Amino acid sequence: MQLLKMMGFAWNVVCRALASVVAALMAVTGVVAATAVTWNRTAGVDEPAVPLSVNYHFTRQCNYKCGFCFHTAKTSFVLPLDEAKRGLTMLAEAGMKKLNFSGGEPFVRDGGRFMGELIKYCKTELRWAGISISIVSNGSLIQEKWMRQYGEHVDMLAVSCDSFNADTNRTIGRQQGARTDHVAKLYQVREWCGQYKIAFKINTVVNTYNIDELFVEHIDRLRPVRWKVFQCLLLEGENAGEGALRNAARFYVTDEQFDGFLRRHAEVQTLVPETNDAMRDSYLILDEYMRFLNCRNGKKEPSASLLDVGVQHALRGSGFDEQAFLERGGVYLWSKQQMSEAELEW
């Protein structure tokens, strides 16, 4: 028994050394590598996955009313800035290499200043961690002055666009009042991304109202480095079932319909498809309280806040499937420094 304990301890030391080497190589070469769920499972020690890529939904508030939204405005809470910085420091110390800011709409809070200060903090005070920064936004509230102040610290900006037809966008709810021209603002943000050296991405949710639309012409003109195409997802308590603020059933498309959309757009080289099965367990989602949201049971079940119990304990309640994360292509070129100017067209 004593011999087994000694062997387990020795293996633990070796594995931690290997983890340090991997982290060092990532920092030196800029190559993103996935770590195993447990370096030392054979030693009988069960450790959670390293939080390599984290999606931080720091606010649930949004100026749009998209009918299929699956992270709805159930609270208006936002952490104090210093507490959010403390949480991001903890995640960096635990091995986070990519941080994606989302919502709600992340530019709702102080016109993006709250998020901008967190981004700047990651790229300056936490520079040692080598964190790549991305944002998912509907684009409507982005202003050039924000790009001037914070753009240098952003690696990638994704703008959600589910249609290039004004009537379809109104039906979906992707607008704020009657004055919003979502497509025009999308093109404006694309121009700013080129000007301020930010990789540009488009996210599209395939649903019953855009299933027959052809996006090829606009995608060719906008030239995103990635066009992420999602199947409309239903989550209990968010956009379906009891307690939900949305009823997204009328937006849902079958696997066959989704496959048909993908086939019609197969010529787009930057297209990255994501089915419901690929999406559900393969994201580390951090909510406004810095709790990981477990989606394995078709709804969002929060862990304890990492601010209270630490990253490793909170990760145990995340429901995160690292293999699914890798299989859906969760590891790719996150840093704009790794991308060629030809790709970015600066």
C-alpha cells in the first residue's frame, strides 16, 4: 500500500512537471494545445480539466429581443469590476488561454467600458498568462471610440448576423426599435475591425426564418476569418419550458434542415458548423456570478461561484466535456498575432 502511494506521488510530480512544460511551450511558441482532462488519473487523483477556453457571460442584459436567445435577461446583475478582475486572475492561474466576452449584449454595460477594462487587464496585468481575447456582440452598440481605446487588446470580434434581409431580422427580433439597420452596422463594424487590426468573425443561428436564405454573396464580401453557423438550440428555463423568458419552439430546425443549409453553403471555406449535440456540453460557460453553467440535462444548472470555492471546485460542476470541445474544433488560431495579414486583410 505504501509503495502504491509513493508511486502515485511520483507520478503526480511528473505529470505536474509535464503540465508546466506544455504551458511554457504555449507561452513561447504561441501554439495552442489542449491539456488532458486529468494528467494523473492513473494515480487515483481525479482533477478537473484546465479551463483552457472560457466564455464569460458577464451580463444578461441586451438591447435586442431575438426570439431564440438561450441566455436571457433573467437578472440585471453585473459583478463589481475588482471582483471580476479577481475571478479572471484565478482563471489565468488555473491555465485559461482564451477568454470570450458575451452576454446578453456585452456593449450594453457602460457602452462597453466595463468589458474594455477587463480586456485591458487581461492583456496588461495578466500578460504573463498569454490570454487571447474575443467578443461576441450583436454589433449595434459598438462605437469607433471604443475601438480606438481598447481595440489593440482584442484578438477577435464576432458579430451575430442571422439574415441579410431587414424583414427577417425584424421577425427574429434582431433590432432595437424601428431605426436599427443591423446589416449596415455589421458592415461598419467589419470596416473598423480592419482599421484597428481585429480579426473579424460572423455568428449565425440557423432557424425557421433564415433556413432558405443564401448567405454566400455577403459572406464573400465581408470576408470573416470564421463564419460560425449554429443550429437553433432549446434550453429549458431560458428559451423553452417552465420559467423561460422566450419560447423558441417556432425557430427550431431539425438536423436534416440544418444539414441542408450547410450543403447549400459548402463553398464557403471559412464556414464552421455547430450542431446542437456538438454545442451542448463543449463550452465552459461562466455566468454573471462567475458560476459555470452545466447544460448536460438540457438546461443551465449553475456550479458554485469560483469566487467562493475556487476554480477547480467550480469546474467539477461545469458538465464540461473536453473531448467534445476538441472534436468540435474548439482549439484553433485564437491570437491575431498568429494570423497572416492576408487572412486579416489589414
